[in-house]
Amino acid sequence: MVFTCLLCQEEYCILKNHCPICEKIKRIINVYGKTKTLEILEKVCLRKSEKLQQYKVNDIKKQLDKKDLGDETYIQPSPSNNPNQEMLKELKKKLSS
């Protein structure tokens, strides 16, 4: 199409060649250069296949561990963990009498 953005080819642009988002990308390329911008994008956005595979394996392990633990991961209140246990006993005695 004649009136689409030259970079993303998704948005319509009548007065300019680039949409507002692609215009920002173009400015970044003008500041840092094409090769440096491409290098940054590859380093930040793209992952090597070994690292991506390891990430997937670790993510699956975490999900399996969470399923095994279930509700036991929550701290269960116990009488020994309650610091105000004595005070509660006294209040119960007062209310019952």
C-alpha cells in the first residue's frame, strides 16, 4: 500500500513515511547507528537456542515443584507460633465465667 508505514507496514501514514512508534525507532537508529542498534536488539531480545532450552527446562521444573508442594507451602498457624497464646487463654477464661 502507498499510505502504510515503511517500517512496520501496519499503520496508515499520510503525511510521513513512518508511524509515531517507528519514528522513535528511526531516531534511535540515527543516534546509535544501524549496527549498534541491531547488536543491542540481538543481545536483549533474541536468545541463543541453548539458553532458551535451559530456560524452558527450568520453567517446567519450577511448575512441577509447585504442583508437588500444593498447599503445604503456606505457613500453617500452630499454637507454638502464636506469641499471644497466654493472653488468648486468659480472655477465654474471662468470657466463659
